[in-house]
Amino acid sequence: MKFNKAFWDQRYKDKNMGWDIGYVSTPLKTYFDQLENIDLKILIPGGGNSYEAEYLHALGFTNVFAVDISLIPLKGLQERLPDFPSKHLIHSNFFDLDINFDLIIEQTFFCALDPKLRPQYVKKAHQLLNENGKIVGLLFNEPLNKDHPPFGGNKEEYNVHFNSYFNIEIMASCYNSIKSRVERELFIKMIKKKPLL
């Protein structure tokens, strides 16, 4: 099965969104609360209903962008938050983006991708980030599904994917996961490596 626009549109129409908890998750909220530079240019790929974007917006961050292949959740965010800049809601494939960011927030997107695309994701994230840019967020720490997202994975596999392009500062069992995800996710903080000459 192709996990394309039609697939994701149908998931939203059917409200088949087990990954969607209806609010910003505790680990990400805790991370956002300690950020001081509200001018950071932030991308939330596969943003979905983008509770993270909504929370950051409420904190005064003005350079938050959400990209999603489905227009449905982006419209939902615009309805919930009419003053959120519409040009920051990008209806596109993550792999087609051509904008640079300081920070990419990872919340279920990597594990929702077809695992064959994981090397491509790492390269694209590296390309999109400014010098010393970061990926911060959560990855599932268990195998989940083989035929539909989320696919999950483990620390060893993630290290193999990210090591060539990022300095992995943190990849550890998350201490403040929501109840349903206790011991099931890793908190990550990775800094873009300079390209090899």
C-alpha cells in the first residue's frame, strides 16, 4: 500500500489517528518551555493537527511552520487558530520542501514514513537545517507494525540512520512520556554535522 496523500486524507476523514493525543505531549511541552529564542525558525514535519505549533504560537514563537501532505489537518489548525500565519501551513510533501530551519520537531513523523524512506528523511532533514540546526523530539522505541504506520524501531537502528549526518547529543528513554507511551519512546536531540568536504 502507498502511504500517499489519499491514504492520509482517508485516515483523517475516518478519524483513524491513534497517534493523535489531542494536545502537545509532555516531553515536547517541557522542551518548548525552556526555549528562550522565540525567533527560532521551527519546522514540524507531518504536522497533522499540530498541537505543537499551536502551543509554540501561544508562547510567542512567530516562525513556526507545519507541513503535511494532507490539507485536512492544516485547515483544522487554521480554524482553531485564525491568527496563525496561513503561509506557515504548508500543504506539501516533506521531501519537496526547499526552506531552511533552525529546528525540526520530530513527533510521530519519522515512524509514520515507509521505513524505506528513512535514509532519505535523514538526508533531507540535514539539507533543510541551518548550520548547527537540530532535530528534537520523540521516536517510538519498539517495533510496531509491518504493513501500516506507525512502524516504530529501536535505538540501534536510529543510530545507524542518523550518525552520518548528525551528532547525537541525546537519544534516551523518555522520562516524562504520557501514560500510554511510558517506556515506549526515546527523546532525541541531534545537531547537524557540517558536510564533509
